[in-house]
Amino acid sequence: MTFNRMPPAKLQAGDSPEMIAAITELENAGIDAKRPSRWQLKLDRHTSFYPDKGTLFVDGEVGQRPERGMCALMEWIKARSM
């Protein structure tokens, strides 16, 4: 599924506190995140964040990035000017 066709990142019943915080912070920052699965947020075509574990993945890279957590995600976004 292409990024533009993914469902928007909205809160769902049973969301973890980490998912709730991530969606809320991204919304407050005006970032159009998508939610392709219950556990994953997609920030653009290449960047995925899993709030419950705090992991950040970039398509084309091997494994997760060393940065972890919401603060690291916001720094990543800021550095990339999404």
C-alpha cells in the first residue's frame, strides 16, 4: 500500500500509552503520520516508528536505527525537515 493510501494515524481503543503519546505529539506538531498497522506509524514513504518499543526504521537501511524513543523521533523529523 502506498503512503498516501494508508489510513491516518488516529487513536484506537486499546492503544498503549506510548502509541497515544506518539500520535498526540505528531498531531500537535502538524505531522501527517499514517497508521498501516496497530503497532506501526509511518511518517513518510520510507520512515517507520514503533512507539511501544521506541524503534525507528528507515526503508533501505539494515535493521533499526540506533536512536530510540519519542524524543529521538522528533529530532529525526526535525533533522529531515519533514
